[in-house]
Amino acid sequence: MPEGLDPDAHRTARAYHEAGHAVADHAYGRPIGFALVEDGGSGIVQPMPGVVPEELWTPEMFDAHAIGLLSGRIAECFWFGVDGATTDLEFDADVFAYGRDEGDSIGDGDLYVHALGKLGTPPTETEIDDRALDARPAHSEPAYELIQSRWPAVDVLAMELLGTPGGLSGEAISAIIEAAGFEPLADLWMERRAELADDG
């Protein structure tokens, strides 16, 4: 977030950030528990817990998770007016670094490596510029395209988050996105849950 951003703009940027996460999660069928943007500018999109344990995720679910992580930052940058992002190395490096930091916060290095395209060990600061280009085709480019194509849903969801102090339930989020004209692209989490139930 740029230094000196006034509190209202900071909160709006956070709303677009969280809306980006939520729209991406909805697109790939990851159930959302709730989303919230607080007055101080913090926010969260909380996936519904316990649908499928991470250790039982498929590669497609890991990919969707990575795209979801990056989509928040990309939506925030769209709100700031960044354009041509997939050809901008500095933007890619920024998104890659954000994905690295978010991956570290999960507490599972293997998840992070898988989610960013099996690049190996997380890069150092000096390696980010070079390796961002390698990561882009796997996840940041699909995330960019997803947010670009579903921007009307991001826009309306961000406004709803700003206007709902108590946050929004997963059901409300899905209804808002679908009312904007966007259905899920896949149903990865529930399909995997059904598959595991059949195997059990």
C-alpha cells in the first residue's frame, strides 16, 4: 500500500483486495465462510474450514489456491489503475513477492512451492525479478485474466464489503457474484470431497 494513503482509500483498497480473493475462490468452487473489511483497513476472506484437508488437495486445487492468493493483490492494483500488468516485470515481481509472503504465512513450505509452480526453494529478494517471469505463466497470468474478466463482480463485491460492517457470509458473497453474471468455472473442492467420500 503506498505510504500516505488516507484511511478511506486504504479501506477501499483492502475491500478490492479481499473481493479479488473472494471472486477467485468462487470461480474455482472453494467454499467461503465469510469476508470482512474493518474500519482500520484490515480484512480477511475466510475459506469454509474442513471441506477438504490441505494434505488431500489435488494439483488443480493447489493451482486454484495460488491463483486466489495472487488475485487479491491484482484486484487491488487494478483499483489503483495499473494496466498492462502481464507485461510489466516490476508488477510481476511484486505479485510474486506477495505470493511468497502469503505462502509463508500458511506455515507450509511445500504448499508454497507447489502453489507457485514447483519452482524449488522460495527465492531471495535478489532472485525475485528473474523468477517472477517463470511463475507468471503458471499462476499470475491466469489470476490477472480472471480478475480482468470478472471485474464487474469484484467491483460490486468490494462496494458491498465496504457497506457491510459485520462482513458478508459465503452465501451472500456467492449471490453477489452470481447476480453480477458470473458462475463458477469449476467446483474443485466439493468434487474432491465427494470423491473422497466415495473412496471411504
